[in-house]
Amino acid sequence: MLLHWLGLGPVMQQGDIMKHAILGICLLAVCAAALATTAPAVALWRVGAAAYKAGNYSVALIDFKQAAFRGNAMAQLYLGEMYREGKGVPQNYVKAVKWYRLAALRGNAWAQSNLGEMYREGKGVPQDYAEAVKWFRLAVRRGG
């Protein structure tokens, strides 16, 4: 399936050693690219978390946004917290919900629970108890 998606299915059928080597290099490059975006995101989140704990919200905001845009769910969760609490940014429940939802969709139990709270309280979204219960249940399944 991956080979077809990459357009390399016919390469495997031809049996040419050089083409197999090229395929291996391509797959290695795809894996390396995935790791290259994950590792810096974790490092950025950790630096941001240290700044957040120290009360340096302007630095935390920059690091969290960079990590969040790279798909780091913890950074997305923290951005939700910052917007919900108004720490380093103007309080904005709509933006808090946006960041919680991104982290929740990545499976972050804390974000799922917080998103459930936002629906229960009607903050940043219309109050919706059924939607709140949905997110609370997902969080419980994840151990949150």
C-alpha cells in the first residue's frame, strides 16, 4: 500500500537491484523526515514547559506554538491552557477550544477532559452535555 501511494509499486515488480536500493533510500528518507519533525517538537515543548513553570509565558508561547505546529499534543494542550487561563495571552475560550481539540484528536487524555469541560461549561463552544460526555469518556479510556 505504501509503495503504491509513493508511486513505487512498479519498481518492486521489475526486480532491478538498483531500483530496490533507490526504494530503500526513499523509505529511509520518509522515516528520517518523520523523526526530524518529532524530535524538535518534543524539545521545543520541554523548553516551553520549563518557561511556563517559571512564569515566563512569552517564551513558553513561542516554543509551544512551534511545537504545536509540528504536531506535539502536549504543546497544543498547554496552548489551550494559556488561552483558557489568560496566561501570557488575552483570555480566549474559542482559541482554548481550538488547541484542546487538536491535542484531543491526537489522543491526549488531558486535552480530551479539558475539552469536555469546555462543552459542559459552554466556554468557547455552545453548551452541549452530550458532547461533553463524549470527550470525558474518551479521556477515561485513555486514563485521563
